[in-house]
Amino acid sequence: MHESQGRQPDASFDFDGEYGADYRALARRVIPAYDQIFKIGLAALRGVVPREAEVLVVGCGTGAEMVTFGRAEPAWRLTGVDPSAQMIDLARRALEEAGLRGGHTLHRGFVDELPVDSTFHAATIFNVMHFLPDDGSKLSLLTSVRARLRPGAPLFLFDLGGDPDSVEFAELHGAWERFMALNGFDGADRDQFLGRLREGMHYVSPARTETLLAAAGLCGITMYFTAFLYRGWRARRAPEAGST
Ligand SMILES: C[S@@+](CC[C@H](N)C(=O)[O-])C[C@H]1O[C@@H](n2cnc3c(N)ncnc32)[C@H](O)[C@@H]1O
């Protein structure tokens, strides 16, 4: 059914286990501009999509994007998708605590289970793609999302990338580790996290990301954010079939 895009992160990142419950606190210490990245996405979409936009949030996790978007744009209808029961539960609670439950949808599962009816005015995939291997899984997810976007609709990505064999990767990784230490994330906890990264990350170079986005039928591919190994990409579904 979803042989490739349906693959969940490796066991080192178990979003239904201890890691999932701790995710948001950890993210704030290790991800540069975590929280701000959701506002960046909001600013990019606001005014571009209609007032009552349908927005797809892929890998909604604890609901950070959905709460940021829903609070600022009460007329948007958000659809969060995530295969982790624990994360869907955390997202549901976050929406409820923010008073945002009505009008939004949480789907425990995968994007390819949603109807292919070009519903969405925009989509986000934040902190998800780096968990998927480049064995067709990354491309399959992008292709599934593109099929559910309206013609011309934007997609915003944000995740880790780079060529692990390059000098630049080693330098940026070192800087990123020092950034974690500056945020008080050091010692055994950080070492354990770095071990998870070594086992569970599926990095691809920026050039490969651009190739994957284009292969999925997206155009207008632009990098909008970079910090250490994190990059944000914007792309959009072609306005009309066959056009670029
Ligand atoms: C690191 S969390 C990011 C959550 C949220 N986007 C954020 O930035 O805070 C990654 C999420 O992606 C989900 N995920 C993993 N594989 C997925 C897939 N194939 N499709 C959708 N979500 C997936 C995980 O269950 C997890 O909740």
C-alpha cells in the first residue's frame, strides 16, 4: 500500500516511544530557529493562500505547526498527518489546549491514504524528510503530497541535509554540536542523541533534494532558509499540468 513512503523512521527515532514524548523540549535545544521556522512558514503562506485555505501538515508531530498556523489564521482548515499514534495524540491535545480543535483534521497514517483530489492550497513537511531513506521513500512522499496540492500551490520543506563525506558537512556538524552545547544540551544526553543521528538520519545533498523535488513534479524550487545542516526549501505544483 505504502511500501516506500510508509516507512517510518529507524528505531533510533521511535516517535511512539520515549523519544516522541520528549520531542518538543529536545527540538527547542537542537534545532536552530525551532518555533521561528513555523512563523517563517506562516509568513510565507499568509496572504498567498486564500482566507479559508486548506493546508496539509505532513508529519505534524506534537502539533507545533498546526497550533502556530491555527492561532494566527483561524479560518484555515488544517489537516495533520502522522503515522505515530503518540504524536497524533499529542497534537490533538495541543490543538485542544489552544482552543483549536474545530475544523481541523488529524489523520494517523500516511499521505497516500488521503483522497487524491488536489484539495490543498499549501503543504508543509517540517523535520520529516531526513528520516526517510533515499530508496524511493523521499520521492514517494513528495509525489504523494504534490498530487494533493492544487495547481500552483506551494510546498515548504525544512530538514537536515548535506553530503556526509564532505569537509563542509563535518565543519557544519561540529558547529551544530557547539550550538547544542550553547543551549545547555551537552554531555551524555547529547552523545546519545548524536548516536541516534548517526544511525537514523538519511542525509542527501542540496543538489539531490532539488532533483527529488523536480522528479516529484514540483517547480519554482528555492532555498528559503539555512542554518548548519538545516535547510528550508520552497517549491510549488506547476500551475497547469505539464507546465513548469
Ligand atoms: C521530528 S517530528 C517533526 C514534527 C513537527 N513537524 C515538528 O517539526 O515539530 C517527525 C514526525 O514525522 C512523522 N513521520 C515519520 N514518517 C512519516 C511519514 N512517512 N509521513 C508522515 N509523517 C511521518 C513522525 O512520526 C514524527 O511525528
